[in-house]
Amino acid sequence: MERLPNPLRRHLAAVRAVAVLTVILGVLYPLLVTGVAQVLLSHQAGGSILRADGRDVGSALIGQSFTGQSLTGEDGAPIRKYFQSRPSTGGYDPLASGASNLGPRDVVDRLPDPRGVGQAARKGRVSLLTEVCARSKAVGELEGVSGARPYCAGDGVGAVLKVFPAVGTPTRVVSVNQACPATPFIRVYQGVRVECGRPGEDYSAGRTVPLRGNARAVVPPDAVTASGSGLDPHISVAYAELQAPRVARERGLGLDTVRTLIREHTTGRALGFLGEPGVNVLELNLALDRER
């Protein structure tokens, strides 16, 4: 039988190599790894699914919200008998995992303008600072503590001024995140009366001046900021301790009992020195349900 030409032989050899490697690496190896994982780490390999009352309720690896409808009909209100997770920019959806990509310089809101052109103008945009301030105020109200924090006004927006002109002696000052007719968080700045912000007005030419104030933050940082993935199932021990009195009161449990459960569901630092201890919120809430 006549031998095949060299170029054709090389192509056939390449095809055979691809077929063999596909079977080994694309079929046999995944099956082997999956089988070993199911034998040695069946819970983790199955997605760390947690069950309650005979049904799947979530994964220990992915956070979720514990909200419902308030007495006033408000959707998304925290269910008071449960520990609350940290915020998520993607609603804890694995398909929408990611951060907001907003940084510490994002402090100026775009106020909603009902007369603006386009949905974006009418809806406005909230800065990262105002998001943090609003979350801190809401957590403070829920837990019965002060929600004040540096660079935040009392009404839960960023304490930021626009000063005109940008250089030199101020002649006009605007509390840019407080829409009229709101009362500015500070009355006078460098001898100039502070105005409220007017939707649709362009303040970009002014100098941005965030004011720190004298507030001391009681609400922990993880209660007001989302994780990089938006899926973090853990909260800090400090945030869990802040919520413990409310949960104990709502469930009629002793505070010591709730704090014991917090300790039982606290994970240590990775490898003993990376990161901070965290409390798995879903596991903790399921443990609380078993106490009833």
C-alpha cells in the first residue's frame, strides 16, 4: 500500500492527538476528579447546599438577603428575627457577580430631575458615599444605635459641598447632595450661607469639599459596603454582635444564647493569618430557627 504524503500524515497525527487528549483531559480526568471529590468532599463538591425542613435553602458559599414585606407594605424590609447579610451590588446573583467599581472619590450625587431629558437624568444617580451613608443610617435605625459616620449628613447623604469659585475666596456654597427644599447639613461655610442643591443645575465647575464632621462610626464597615464579588456569605463578628440584641429580642431568646451561636458559626482566618474571622449568616440563621 502506497504510503500517504508527509503533510497528510502529519495532519492525521494531529487529529489523533487531539482526539486522545480530548478523551483523557475532557472526559476521563473530569470524571476522576468529580468522583474523588464526591467521595472525599461530597458536601463541598455538591455546592455546600444547606437544607431546612426537607428542602434546599441556599449555599453556605453564597450570601442571600433576609428581607420581606414590612407592616407598612415596604418590600425589601429586613426580617427582624434574622441576622442581615452585608450589602450586595448584584442581589447575591452568581450571574451578576461583581463590584460597583466606584471608588473613594465618588462623592457627588446627580440629583433626580423630573424635568430632565432621558431616564438617567430623571432618575439621577447616587454616589458611593451617599450609598454608604444611607445604609449606615438604615442599619442604625434597625439596631437602635447611631447610624452617623464621618462625611455623612444626618439625613443619610454624603456631606459634600460645592464651593464657587473653585479657587479663591468663596462667594457661593451648595450642599450638592441635598435636594431643595432640604435644609443643608451646615448653615455657613467660610462666612457664606450654604444653599440646598437644585436638580438639573450643573455644579461641575465648583470645588468639591467633603466635610468629615465629628461623628464616630458605630456601624461596622461591612454593614455598609458590598464585597468585591457581591456574594460574600459572611459578616464580621462586630456586625453580628451589633445585631445580636435585636435578634434575641425578636425571638425571645437570651442574649447569651444568641452570642453562643455566633461563636459556633464563626470561621477563623484563612491559613491562620489571612483576613479576619467571619460569621456565616445563613448557617447562623438556620441554627436560630432550630432553637424555636
